[in-house]
Amino acid sequence: MYRQLLGLRQLSRRSVTSSANRQMENSVKEKQKLFQEENGLPVHLKGGTGDALLYRATMALTVFGASYVVFELFSAAMPKKPH
């Protein structure tokens, strides 16, 4: 058991990098061209389908949350009368 703990301690001391060095290509210039081109889209939707889905989900949650708040405020302002 003690050996396992020592092995775990050595493992935790190792760096988190992998042994294979992978070269990542610099895609900043491509992203700049994509976001700076004039195509009539707002900047928060120029990223593609993922951005559009995230935007629509955010808007749906916002509308649902706002309508729920209005409903709760109305029900708190007009309590039900006991019979």
C-alpha cells in the first residue's frame, strides 16, 4: 500500500505535458479574416452554427425566465382568496 502511495506521489509530481510535441498551426489570421469580413452578420453570430445555437438557447432561456418572473410577481400581487 505504501508503494502505491509513493507511486501516486511521483505521478502527481510529473508535468502534465505529453511526450509528443505537437505543432499547432496559428489560426489567428484566419479567425481575424472571418470576423472582420463584411457579410451583414453581427459579430456574435460570425462563429458559425455553434454560435447561432448558443444565441438562440440564451434568448429562449431569457424569454422563459422573464415571463416566469412576471407570472410569479402577478401571482404574488394577487393572492388566491380562500372560500
